[in-house]
Amino acid sequence: MQPYHAPLRDMRFVLYELLGADRQLSALPGWEEVTADLIDPILDEAAKFCREVLFPLNRSGDEEGCRFENGVVRTPKGFKAAYDLFRQGGWTGLMAAGADGGQELPRLLGQMVSEMICSANLAFGIYPGLSQGAYAALAVHGDEALKRAYLPKLASGDWTGTMCLTEPQCGTDLGLIRTRAQPQEDGSARITGTKIFISAGEHDLADNILHLVLARLPDAPKGIKGISLFLVPKFVPGPDGRPGRPNGVACSAIEHKMGINASATCVIHFDDATGYLVGEPNKGMRAMFRMMNEARLAVGIQGLGLAEAAYQGAVAYARERQQGRALGKPSRPDLPADPILVHPDVRRMLLTIRAKTEGARALAAWVALEMDKAARGGDRARREETEDLAALLTPIIKASFTDMGFEAANLGVQVMGGHGYIREHGMEQLVRDARITLLYEGTNGVQALDLIGRKLTAHGGRFLRRFFHPLDAYLAAKAGDPALAEFVQPLAKAFGRLQQASAAIALQGLKNPSDAAAGAADYLRLFGLVAMGFQWARMAETALAALAEGQGGEADFYQAKLATARFFMARLLPECGALLATVAEGGKTLADFPDRAF
Amino acid sequence: MAPAIAKAAVLGAGVMGAGIAAQIANAGIPVRLLDIVPEGTAKRNVLAESAIAKMLKADPAPFMHPKNAKRIEPGNFTDDWAALADCDWIVEAVIEKSDIKRDLYRRLEAVRKPGSIVSSNTSTIPLSVLLEGLPAAFAADFLITHFFNPPRYMRLLEIVAGPQTRPEAAALIADFADHALGKTVIQAKDTPGFIGNRIGVYWLQCALAEAQALNIAIEDADAVLGKPMGIPKTGIFGLLDLVGIDLSPHVVASMLAVLPADDGLRAVLGDDSLIKGMIAQGLTGRKGKGGFYRLERGAGGAKTKLAIDLATGQYRPSRKPALDSLEAFATGGPRALLVHDDVGGRYAWAVMAKTLCYAAQLAPAIADSIADIDAAMRLGYNWKHGPFEMIDRLGAAWFAQRLQAQGLAVPALIARAAQEGGFYRVEKGARLALDAQGGAKPIARPPGVLLLDDIKRQGPRIAGNGSASLWDIGDGVACFEVHTKMNALDRDALEFLGKTLAIVPKAHRALVLYNEGANFSVGANLGIGLFAANIALWGEIEALVRLGQDCYRAMRAAPFPVVGAPSGLALGGGCEMLLHCTAVQAHAETYVGLVEVGVGVVPAWGGCAEMLARWQANPKLPKGPMPAVARCFEILAVATVAKSAAEAKDLLFLKPGDGITMNRDRLLADAKAKALALVGQPKPPEPAAYLLPGPSGQAALALAVDGFVKAGKATPHDVTVSASLAAVLCGDEADPTRPLALDDLLALERREFMRLVRHPKTLARIESMLETGKPARN
């Protein structure tokens, strides 16, 4: 099996050359030290940790899986030790506030570390990943006492977090939640109900688990408007702050899944468990959405990490495996056959993965940097712009990146042929692991509905403006540059299609919402391609500038960037035309098909 | 021909009397306004004079034009009594005390000219009571004319003629009220409260009592009784605050004094201790120290809205209504609300079921037709649908069944409607209303009234699309109707206007632009425009700007007269449509303006160019290029909206020859007549040449704007938008000696519009307008 090597060169290209992130971040208050001198060692360390500690546990963790015995969940061999190292290395608190013992580093950096973890061992990454979501929800919506008591524990990784939304009768439709909360005289509440599909709901990695649970208060309004959020610790902390009495939280089973077998997916029962209200009564969805949006971006990064892993595995195999001859002239007449890398269809698959992976990495980094900038500086208007942009791109990053991760793993298998289908090379695990990312934190279909129903329509299209105007301005500024024409012209064409599709969806939404819904997935895919295309044009521009400056021995790197950009523009972006056509068609062919004929 | 009423008088300068006098003045008729001489003052006309002064400052304004105030001659009951001899119509609007009124009538007998007509604005006193002890000669000239407050804006006038009233006198006043005062005249019977107040007072009292019985939050009560029932959003408690809570006990008492013993009102009256307590504390509504609602200013100047808790009588912070029944309405309509079992649903059902049944029981006794009752509630209480229209909307059979299921008696009229499939039906293009005898009568329109609503029932449109239609209104005249939300103009509407110009000459001689919505048009569809701008569809936006310019230009050049017939708002692109008509026949209540700067752009469908042309041609302005430019800038830079058709003439949104129609229902007929009169007449040409000041003019205007900035009256984006407006109006780089053509002006309008529409602050203004109804001051 090919070991994982973090794509550090490409990450640095994005950070320093494409975005100038070191310059921009170190200009912000409190981040004066955040320069390449600080960033590079962190990335190097993370890469090393992922290569040496997490990656070796990926296959074994998958084979062994989690075990459930007498109410206790045992993670696979080596996970506890790896988690301890992870925690001791300070990785759990990378982005947490200094006051909570965290390192308070930019989201951009945390995101790149996340990508590496997801490439190396997705199942492992889920444990600390959920803690991050819980931290974010608590930090914004929790009261001071809750924050003091719990945030440092999440930041240090001593305790982990969960999100308890799903119940047997309710998944996407959270209005159906039944778990009850009974207020107590001391201000706490007693929580009773059953939650399913709870990732990291029970495990042996940490001393305590903090469940963030959606439940209903007595007399709460029906549906989504009557849901409140509670923090329910597995052990109620004693006066010394250490885990105290058990709290009526029990795991009754773990799921047997297609993938991410080393991640415990639990059925959790709350039986009169003590919980503490987070945020306002009946306003639980607000806090939940904060957690959910964090989680959706994080799942997008999972897709990116998996795509990168698939690429590395597939390329290594394609270099070594020798079968057949290149059409025309053999490339290695000295060998009995050429490496399969010479075959156009294999190159097509490898470049497809690569072009999307690098485009996605740049796109995610751009959004993260904007969010960092808004968090540390800028006025209210600037923050609103960034919030709009993040809100708009969250469903796109979640769905198009996870589609990409799954597609990449499948292409990886395809490159390998039968050898991809057996366990030995690890590629089939990526397919199985990737499959869940299209489902959890809102299926990709739900992401598409979020995009057209909430994000596209918000404030007369204001969210869209945050993406469309910068791209429009970029195209206008570069229109006359002949060196960029091969990138800018296809992008302009694709952008025009995105504009048309957006107008079509908006009009359909007014006239017949199911027409808009019918095209939602295609619209999201179209949007994702254009968003990556925008980054590709800028990356090509950056590479051209670097070559013009004569960047010494790295010409190959920049040439490869340009070549990948050309591939993206010529071979991937044209899909936008077909996607526009299906969006414009509306939902008639779907609606007209009789239910009984299915 | 001398008008039938050449001079009028109003006795009593209270709110109603003064308002009636103002409306008579608005109609162009001189009017005396008299009241008593208060004790201890040398200013003997002080009551009338101060009423006029107050009206000149009031908003909404009782006067359609300030100069109309000069038509009111203030006076007093002592010194000017004899002068009443020159009045053809004397309206009495003094305190609701029959002895005082009768005393005035007796005094009038001594001075009024023979054949003059006297009417009372009483709202509750029966005509028979008013006439007690008065001679037959007086009774023959006497009737009741019951106006609604405010008299300028409320279209309802109830007229009650007694058995002795000369039919010609009643007809003359009805005709004058209809044509000159613009009222919809409903012939009421001599029953307590006539039509509107009989039902309206019952509804209010019932709503008040039920709210207390159910202890519903007043916000919830107003929310369920407001929009879902087609009643103004003030609902019930907001309405009581508006009209004055102290008025309510007086009205109820005077109604009770004259109502039959078995009248339903007696049964619904609830505990009035809360109201009495509030009045005692001065909590009489908006005019007092607060009412059911109250705005309180906190320490930081932040306003908090408070609401009274009906159970405790104490204020608490107001909260937004969040009722399941309101959501049920949003998805399932009024029926879903009325059957909902939460407090909102139970409340709405309790109030509306009783009120609608009350109306049905009374109908034969208080009106000639249920259509009159519906009209009275629409025009007198601003309900969107009268009670019988409401029942039809719910389904008469459904309503009757529900009454029965709830153990309530079904009034005979409702049972009948349930059988017949409703109170109204359409037969051969005519709308029929059920009558108490079980037949169905066509709804009578006064002679000369032409309504598109009626025309639509008689046959299909000539052509049209989803945004606009073309109708044949007879005598070779076609009518172009916009029917979008708020009659905003979108691409479809403009494109169809273009097609209309090609269709009309085939079989018609003239075109009228008209619709029966509340507003002629609020201008371009901002929602679509904002979305297009947000997704950077600049090409499409510019194409739409050009389409509007081309369309309006083609309309002006069309080989047949085009008459605009606006009522309500005619803003932005809607105003520009009028500016390009051959002539305009406007409803008196038309509010015209080019308000583009409010949303951060400049008029670009030819509005700047046409306003410039009109002011340049105005002989009252000094010579030279600058005066017209400066005047247009003054008007457009602050988004001036004329508050009436009369004001629109001052601003040249309307031309001196454009007509004004007082009665909304007569607008289409008047516009059609105007269009026919213009057939074959030469059309006004396009403006030929503009001599404009160029950069020096812009510098002068910038200096003026700078003054506003220093005074804190202009925001940074106002400066940007004003500069664009100035660039258009001054002709950009124009040389004051070389004229620009219309094409140049239109190109400038487009250029500056496109420049501004990309600006984030313009987009923020549009967004704010769409979401809050107010432009952002950024």
C-alpha cells in the first residue's frame, strides 16, 4: 500500500502564492505571528503525524472495527494511543480560544490539518471533528458557566463531543423530534429519549463525552420552532470539575456499517439524564445550525481528503503497473509493457481527480481565509459579506466536495482494475468510507435544496452577489489578457451558464417550486464546477506569474499547475452546458411519471 | 352650465366638519365653515380658523392642494349666520345631540335660501328624530349625509332620505357627492348607525368582548382578525387606538339608545371596566398617552412597543404573534384558520361567525341590497371584502354547515345562499346579488360608470400575457391593464405594451392605460432587478432599461391617442409611463413621483428627459439652461411624490391640460372620453433639442448637495446618486450653446443607471425597500 504524503507543496502554493494568506493573516490583530515561519512547521508536523501515526491505523482500524461489549465501546487497537498522542500534541485545540487553552490559530490552517487527517484516517478524524463542532456551538450559544466548565475540556481533548439530532422516526425532518426535556428547579433539565446514528457517542478514547442534544421542553410549539438544545455530559462533573456520577446516558448498540468502521456509530438512550440548556428555549435550531454549518464544511473537507488519498494511491499504482503499450509509440520499450499511466483513459481519470482536488483545496482555502479575516477584523458590513459567502458556499462545499471524494475513490478503483476491488491496496476502503460523506450532516440532495431554497433566495439574491460579483469583476479585469484567454474564456462561458441557471431556478421557484427542486442537484454541481473554475483561473494566473519570474527549479510544479488548469477548463468545465440544460428543463419529466409506474 | 352646488356651508368645525369642508374645497366649490363663538376670546372665528390651520399641517392631508384652503371661508354661528343665504347646500356636523341640531335647523329656516338643501352628518341619530317639530318645508329639503373619517380618503357616503325629502334634493346631493366629491353613494335606510357603523360597531364590540373572554393576547387578536380576514392590519385593538378609545363608549351608548330591544349588539357587549379604566388614565389611544399599544422610549432612545394584557390591564412588552392557526392560514387560507382549535382560531371564528350572521340577519332591514352592505364595509371600514363577499370566499355552504355543527342558528339569508351556491353569481357577464326575497338582482352601477371589472365578465381579453392584458372597452377604445403584484412593471408587461401598440390600430382608435388595482404601478419590478444585479446579469438589465425607453417612446409616437388613467401610486417606471402618454386623466387620489433615487438609481425610462423637456418649456421659469435643470433636480433628487393629482400638476408630472376625476369609479369612463376626444388631433412631438449647462451646472448642483451633507441631510450614497442625476440633467459634458438630442439624454440615463445599479449601496437600498418597504439611508 502506498503511504500517504500530505500535499504540502500544493498547500503552500495555495496559502502563500495564490492567497497570500501569510501576509493577510499576519496583518490581523492577534495573528501577527502567523507567518510562514509559524505555519510551515505546523503543517510539517501534522503531515508527519498523519503519515506515521494515523495512516498505519487506517486499514487495521477498518478490518477490526469498533466492538460493543456490555454497554462499552472499544475502539480498534492503537486508536487510544494515537488519540493520546494527538491530544498531547495540541491538535485538538488548534483553533480553540487561548482562554480555553487552545492555540487560537486561523481556520485556514486548521482546515488544512483536517484535510490531512481525513486523507490518512477518516474514521479517526471523526472523534476530534465532532468535538470541534460542539466547541463552536457552545462557544457562541452557551452561557458563561457552561463555557467555563466545558470549553477547556473540549479544547484539550480530555473530553469529546457529539451531536445528538437523529431519532428513529426523524432524520432530515427535525421537526419530528420526540426527546423530552423536563426543567428542574436548579435550572437544569432532565432529558429522556433515544438518539440514533450518534458518531463518537460512546468510546474509550476520553474520560467524558459531552452530548449536545436536541429535545423538546414541555408545551413547546409544534415542529421545528419548539426544539431546544441541551448539553448532556456522560458523567456529571463534580465540584472539582472531574467526571463525577454517571448521568443516565447509555449506549445500547453500535451500527454495522458499510465504511468508517473504526468510528463508533451509536444508539444512545437518555433516561432522566441531567442536561443544561444551551442558548434560548425553543431556539435550539439556531445553535444547531451553527454546529451543523461547521459540520457541513468539515464533511466537505473529508471529501477533499479522501479524493487526495485516492489520487495518491491511483497514481502510484499507475506508475508501477505495466500493461499494454501506448498507442502509437511505446514509452518504455525496455520493459515488457508500458506503465498504464500512458493510456489516455487512465490519464483522464487521474487528471479528473487531480484537477478537482486541487480546485477544491483552493476554493476551501479561499472561503476559510475570508472567514478568518471577518472574524478578526473588518466592520459589520464586511462580516455580513463573509457570512453571506460562507452561508452560500457551505452546501456547495459539502455536496460537491463529497461527490468528488466518492467519484475520486471510484475512479481510483477503476484505475487499478481488479486490484482496486480487493482490500490489499486500500482503495476499496476509500470508496466505502467516502460513501457516508454524501449522506451525513444532510444528504447532498438536502444540500441542493438548501442552496436553492434558502441561499439563492435570501435577501433577493444577496448571498449570490458575494460570489458572482467578485467573479464578474475578475472576468472583466482579465478579459483583455491574451496569456489568460485559454482560462478566462471558458470560465466566462461557464459563468454565463451559472447566471442563466440561477435566473432559471429563481423564476421556477416563483412559479412552481418543484421545478426548481428538480434541478437543484444539477444546479449545485454546476455551481461547484464554476467555483472551482474560478480558483483554477487564478491558480493558472499565479503559476504563469511564477514562471515569468523564473522560479528556479520549480518550473515543473508550475507547468503541472498550468497543465491541470488547461485540463479543468477543457475537459471538466464543459459539463456546465449539460447541467444548465437539465436545470432549464424544470421538473416536468419527473412530475409526469406516474407514481404507480415506479 | 352653473354647477348645481355653487356654494356650500358646513356647520361645526370639528374633525368631521372641517374635513367635509376641505373635501368640498377640493372639489373646487367655495364653502363656509362656521362654528360657535367661544367665550372669552376676541377672535370670533377662532374655531374654524384654527381647524383650517390644523388641516394645512395634517398628514395625511385633508387638502389635495394647499391653495384649496383659500376656498374655505371661516366664520361663526353669530356673525355669519345671515350669510348662509348664499349657500346651496348646508351640511350640519355639530355634536351628536338632537336638541342642539334641531335648534340650528330652526335658526336655518330663517336665513337659508329657498330650495337650498340641508343635510346632517349624524352617525347615529335617526332622521325622524332630527325632524321632530320642524316644518314640512324644512323636511322636504333635509336629508342625512353620513361621511366617514377622514372625509377626503374614505370613499363611502351614506345618504338617508326621509319620506318627506324631495327626491330631486336627494338626487342632487347624491349626484354632487358622486361626481364632485368622489364618493360612492350608498342609499341607506333610516335605521340606527345606518349600514357601516351598524355592522362595524357590532364587530368591534364583539371582537373586544370575545378577546376578553378568551384572554387572547391583543397582538394575536389583531393578527388573526387582520390580514387573514382581509381587514386592515390594525385589526381591532390597533383600530381602537387609531380612532380613539374614548369614542367607543359614546358610540355604543348612542347606538343602544336607538337600537331595538332585541338587537344582537346588546348581547355581545362585555365588561367595559378595562376601557373605562384606560380612559380614566388618559390612555385613549394614539392621540393620548397610549392605548392598547404604547411606544416607550428607553434610556438609549430605543423604542419598545408595549401591549396591554387584557386580564390584568397592565402593559407588557409586545411580542410577535406566533400561532399555529396563523401558519394554518398561510398554507390553508381563511377556512383553515377558522377551524383551528388554538386560541387564534377560536377567536377568529367567534368574532367572524357572529359578525357575519349579524350582517345577514339585518340585511333586509338596513339596505336595499347585500351589495350595498359589502360596499359600505369595504369603503367605510377598508375591509377587503364585505361580509357577504367574505362568506362567498369561505363557501356559503361550508359556512352554514359549520354554523350548524357548532350549534349556532343559520340566518335565513345564509341558508338561502348555501342552497344557491353563494350570495353572488355571474350570469351572461352580469354580476347578480341574492336578495332577501330569494331572487337575484343585477348589481346596479350609477349611470356613466365604466369598470374594467364588469368588462372582464363580459368576454375574453383581446390579448395578453401573465403580466398585462388588453381589453376592448367599447367605442373603438382599448384598455391596457397591468396586473402584476403592486402592478410592478416587468419584462412581460413592457413587451406586451410593445405588442399592444401594434394591435390597437387594427380595430381601435385609441388606447387607455388603466387598471383597478390599489395602485396604477409602483414602477419597475425591483425584486427581479435586484436578483439580476446580484448575479451580475448586466447585459439583461441594460436591455430591460432600453426596452422601457423604446416602448415608451413608441407609445408616444403611436398613431393614435394614448391616455393614462392612474389612481393610487404611480411611481418610477409607472410615472414614466404617464409622462409619455398623449394625455392623462388622473384620479384625484393619484400619487405620482420619480422616486428612483430612493433606491439608489436615476429614472432611466425617459423620465429625466421628459421632465427636463416639460420644465424647459415652462414659461414661468427664467430663461437659460439652468433654471429647468435646477427645478428637475430639486424634484427628483429627493424623490418627491405628489400627494394628489392637483399637486402632480404643480410638479409637471401632469400637464396643465390633463384631467382629474374625483370619483374612482368614473375614471375609466372619463379617460375613455378623453381618448376619443383626442382621436384625429395632432400628437405632441418628441422633445426636439435640449440646451443644457454641462459641467458648470453639475458643479452648481454638487455645491447644493454639499450643503445638505453639511446639514446632515444627505448621506454619502445620496451624494453619489445625486452626482449621477446631475450628470444626466446637465447633459454630462454638454456645451450650453450646442443642443443635445433626446437620444443623447436617453443614453445618459442608461449610462448612469448602469453605473449606479452595480453599486453595493444601491443594492442595499433596493434590498431594504423590498424587505422593509423603506429605502436604506446609507
